[in-house]
Amino acid sequence: MVIEMIFKKILCGCLLLFLSCMNSLGLAASQTNKVEIFSWWIGGGEEESLQAIFKVFKRNYPQIEIINATVEGGAGINAKAALQTRMVGGKPPDSFQVHGGAELVDSYVKTGMMEPITKLLNDWGVRNKFNPQILDMCSYKGEIYSIPLDVQRGNMLWYNMRILQTYHITPPKTVPDLLTACRKLAAYGVIPLSLGDKNKWEATHLFETILVARMGAEKYNGLWNGKTSFDDPQITEALVDFKHLLKYVNKDHGTLTWQDATKMVSSGKAAFNVMGDWAEGYLKTLGGTPAKSFGWEPLGDNFMVITDTFGLPKGAPHRKGAIAWLATIASVEGQNTFNLVKGTISSRMDANRGLYDAYQQMSMDDFMKLTLTPSIVHGSATPQGFTSAMDDMMNTFIYEGNINKTRRQLKQIVADYLE
Ligand code: GAL
């Protein structure tokens, strides 16, 4: 009996010694007390919103250290490639930013790289709190694979209120009206439209906004469900509009980022900019006040829908930490904290409307009543390969302006990635 007790004590001592060695080597701690969150939110207006939700996480899980893995470049232009390399190489982060829609489903769900998280959402009792259309963009074959942190609108025209007042310009609601306003402003020597397409996608963003405005929501959506042909003449009309608009952009657009272009509106260097509503967050970060220093007008009767989502990759090194992160972004507090800064809206239907500003409340209303159109650039409509081929095509178009060549290229991209 005594021998047995001594033996047990020795065993316990050894175990404690082993654990403390593990700890001092950082092994045990690294397994349980970290979480690596991968995103491209490192630029102005984006980093602030990420840090805001990190604060919520740190308060709820003080024992878990966040590894903030960011790769610079708007719209994930560099991050997406880096992520793919990691995922294919079997080195996933614990959770990563990915657009709901084709980008998530084609790259990571169909390829079997993600764990379904439907059960987690059910266990937390939040599954039916999310907008079903947005949750659909995170689902495949009846299972949910990621949590939508935001709902963003792509087709938005931002403007400097002082410039429009000075030159008596009514905020344009259509592309032809925008062209007229640009013509007037150019005659006064003002830069009408800012563009920063250093990373290419910003030009495609402008084009897709024009494309839906030209085609209308139903017809544009037909491109993705097979009801509209890619031979449709309105694609040519959109290219013509785009070419006209390009006459009114700043000459140095190829060297600027989307933030630089937004800044031009904020500082009064340019009158207009077309960008998703994360630009609202940035305009506020720069000191702007909605409906006072800057205004907005949707281009088109549609809601170009984009959602940033996070899921649980198979083989996540810190699975517990990843689940804690997912619980944070699924919570009303997490969603409100993030979206209030980002300029966007929550994907939860029970978010506190009263906390949001005038732009965001309009976005909530439009989201409920307008036809949603998925974005090419931000992965809701098309897989990653299509999107980058499209960015290259638009980039060439900007410098060559060759409509026939672009139409032929587009058909090729469709054949390569959609058929
Ligand atoms: C989008 C993303 C937004 C914002 C934007 C600019 O693709 O969904 O959250 O980050 O890119 O980088």
C-alpha cells in the first residue's frame, strides 16, 4: 500500500515536471492558447475594424493570444494567393478571411478543405439569427462552412459635398448623369472621378458597377444562372460607358490604392469615387462626417452584395482558439463592433440598428428591399481564377481601350472558368 502511494506520487511528480517542461518550451501553450487569424485587413479603415473586434475577443478570451496574420493589398489581391499556397501545402491558418459565394465554395469547400460548422451555429443557438440569403453564400449542400462577419455593398458612389455644392452639381443617380456631372466638373478644372487601380481590381470594381447599372439586376444575375448570354450587347454598352468615364479620372490612377483614391474625395482633390462601402469606414477614419463632409448615391437599383466570412479549416493547428474566434464573430457584439467601424452592416438580423449611422441605416433598408447581385471582383459571383483573369483583362482595357478584343477575352475567360 505504502509502496503503491510512493509510486503514485513519483508518477504525479514526473507528470507535473513534464508539463512544466512543455510549458517552458512553449509547446503546450502554443497548442492551446493561440489563434492565427489570416486576413488582408491591414490598410486604412480596415485595420481599425479588425482591431476593434480583436478587442472584443481579447476581453472574452484573455488567455488566448491572437496571431494577426495579414497580407497587404486591397480585396485580398496578394492574400488570396498566399492563402491558397498555405491551404494546398497543408499549413492552414486557424481561421481566414474569405468571401462568401463562389470564392469560398469553389476554392475551399468543394476541395474538402473546410469543416462544416452547422452544428456549432446550432449549439450556440444563432443559426436562425443570420440573414438566410447571406448564410446561403456560406453554405454548400445543406451544410454551413463559414460565418459572415459583414454585409457590404459594392455599387456606391461617394462624393465630396463641398465640391458638389460649390459647382451646383446634383448627386448623380445613373451612369449617364455621372458622365454629365464629370463633364461639368472637368470644365471647372476639378478632377471629377478618383481611381486608384494600382492593384487592378479597383478598375474591375468600377466596371462591374457600371455593368449592372447598364444591364439591370435581373439580367446581370442571368449571367451567373445561364439566362443571360455573354454575347449580350449591353456588355459592350457598359464597356463604352467605362471608357468614357476613364477620361475623367486622375492621371496617376495606376500608382494609387483604393485608400488613396478615397482620400482624394475626403481631401477635396476629387469630387467622386466608386467603391464598396468599406470606403465609408475609411472616410470616417479620415475625420469625415456622413451627410456633412461626404455624401453617397447608389449607382444602379441593385445591391451588389459582398460578405467577408471566416470558417474552420481542416487541420487548424489551434482548433479551440479558432472556435473561440468564430463564436466572437457570430455574436451581436462582435458584429456591431466590427461593422460600426467598417462602414458596413451586420449579417445578423438582430443587430442594433440604432447604433448605426445614416449611411448604414440606408444600406440596411436597401439590403432588405433591393435585388442582390453578386460581385465578380469580391468573389460572390465567380471563382478566384475568373476574378483574376477579369482583373488582367480590365487592366489591359484601360490602356488599350479595345472593345472587340475585350469581348473576345471575356468569352475566353467564361469558357476557361465557368463552363
Ligand atoms: C473587399 C473586402 C472588404 C475590403 C475591401 C478592400 O474584398 O470584402 O472587406 O477589405 O476588399 O480591401
